[in-house]
Amino acid sequence: MTHPLGWWPMRFVTVRGPSMAPTLKDGDVVLVRRAAKAKPGDVVLVRWPARPGQLSIKRVAGPGYFVVGDNQLASTDSRELGMAEVLGVMVYKLR
């Protein structure tokens, strides 16, 4: 399977949905760096083994890439789907 970010070291990603509000809202565009080391508190682009076709923006909350949305009432995250595969780390929010 190819990497969702392709071979580019950085990529723009559009946020969809309310799961990262108030930090990020639907329609925000963020710059994600591929292969960056994620640490707790970082906002990351992820996918889950159970849903390999779905990419999500979440926050690293614990070791092993346990990730959650900032708006926990409107987020499907590691609490339901388990540990995530981190594909990249957000480095900048454009809007």
C-alpha cells in the first residue's frame, strides 16, 4: 500500500468534521510533515487498521499512539478504534 501522503515530505490536508474543535474546525487547512516523530500533545494525521481507507486528524494523548479528538463528544478515536498509525505531524495551520 502506498503512503497516503505520497512521496512528498509535507502535504496540505483539509480538516473535515467537528472532532478537533475548537483547535481546528471543518474546512481548516493544515500542513502535515511526513515521518516526523509524534509526541503527546501533537496534532497528527492518522489511520486505523480497522479503517485503513479513512484518514483523520487527532491529538496524541498517550504512548503507543493513543489519539483523541479535542471535541471528545464528537470524535471517533482510539477510545473506540484502538491505537492509530501516525502518518504525519501537523506543523502549521493555514486557516
